[in-house]
Amino acid sequence: MGYPGTRLTRSSIKLNEFNWGVHAWSLQALYQRFRPDGIFLLMDLAVEASGVGLQVRFPLYESPSVELHPVESEADLDQFKAVDILKDGRAYAFIQAAAQLKQILPSEVLRGAYVTGPFTLAALLSGANDIALNVIMNPKLVYRLLEFSTSVVTRYALALERAGAQMIMILDPTAVILGPKQYDEFAGRFASVLVSTLKDALPVYHVCGNTTHLIDSFVALGVEGLSLDSVVDLPSLAERVPPEVVVMGNVDPVGVMLQGRPAGVRREVLRLREQLSSHNNFILSTGCDLPREVPLENIEAFMEAGRA
């Protein structure tokens, strides 16, 4: 629920993405208002992309978006040889926000941060359509892209971990385009490298969309938790997840949280709780990040029903 916090501090999303002090303040305001058991930094799939030099658009009140995808050949990767993600100003701001949360939140509140999945960063470098084609037509280029993106994301994730993040959620939305075999060969193989590199932070994995066909591959990554989107039948998929892996989700962030009313939010939360009451590895959450405009009373209804 990072974005709604910017309303509590009357700040723009863009300001929070560049200013670590305001970022931490917005999250502190969220904690003071709603008292969640854990809280993540703002979700931003363009941190690593802008950090390596891609052209990114930064609206005031919307999440950033990558505008150009310049890598069409292996030679195009040469322009990124000198990249050090930790010398980027935005990456530094997010790392500092993570460090600040360690200072200002109670010790019992779990602190989390997001990183972009290696396959998704590779897709931002080359374009989602092109990487989907090249998985078949030019896998050598895809491997080169993934080697580079994995090194960038791993360096950033370890810095967030050192700063105090206790959970690292790997956001890999582009991986939903792959079938199970392709996923294992490309996205899963490199996500596993990132997961194995983390020393103290708990790795959690999230892919937007209907990932029913990939759930067994997700379990094989070695993560501590899976965050599943609202389009997934969570009670059904939970049966396929071993008890040592936490399942997080999956109230609809738009249809329920943004467009619904408090009474409807409560009904949906209680329904999900009842359906998953036999699973000790379930954590109530939304299916993805909340839009900035979500009514604060709906968040309050969610928290109240979650604690009922």
C-alpha cells in the first residue's frame, strides 16, 4: 500500500521515488494510520531500468514507465559495461529509504523492498515482444541479457538487504508470457540465482496475471513466499504449495480495493480468510500494489477484517 501513503503526506509519487526522506515519511504515515504487520517500499519496476540508463518517464502521480528498449543485438549490451547500479541516484534513494525504515519503525514490523526480476529487466532492455520472440529465435541474446540483468538486480538486492530490508520481493511480471518449460530455462533459472545469493532477507516472488500454469516452477525457485495476483484461484493453488512456502494474497487491488466500498472489502477479506483457514502458510494481502487513489476507509476495512 505504498502509493496511498503519498496522500497522507500530501506528496507526489515522483517526489517519493527521488527523495528518500519523503519516501520513508510516507511509509511511516501508513504504519501510524493502519498498523500493518509488514510494510514494503514503494513498488517501482523502473529503479534498475533507470539505473542502467534506460529512458524512463516519471509522471507526478503515477508509477514510472520505461519509454525505449534499446537492446536489439548482443553488441547493444556494450553500452552498459560501465554500469554500477549502486552509483545511481534513484537506487541510492531507495536504499536509504530502506535504512531509514529500520530506524523509524518498531522492530516487530517486517520491512520489505522490491527488486525487478531478471527476466523482466531483460524485457525492459529489449522490449517484451522482442524477448518473447527471441526466446525461440535468438536464445543466445536472451541469455546475455539475463546474465547482465541478474548481475544488476543481485547487486541492488544485496544493498537493500544490507540497508535493513528483511524481505525482498522479486517482481517478474513479464514472466507470465512464458510456458513452464521456457520459464524454467529462462526466467526461473536466473531468478533462482538471485534467490540463492540473498543471505538474510527472505525472498518472495510475485508475477502479475494468471500464473496457474507456472506455480510448480515458482515453488522450485527456493523462495520463502509466493505473492499471487487476484486473478488466481488462491484457495485452489494453495493446495499445490508446500507448507514451508508462504502464500500471500490476493484481494483485488482495483475491483475490490479501489472501486468497492468498505462493506464489500470486509466481505471479500472474510471470504478469503475462510477459504484458506486450514492453511497455516497463508498471509492476507492484496493481489498487487494498491493504486494511489484507493479510499483510505477501504484500507481500514481490510485491516479490520483481517484482524477480526
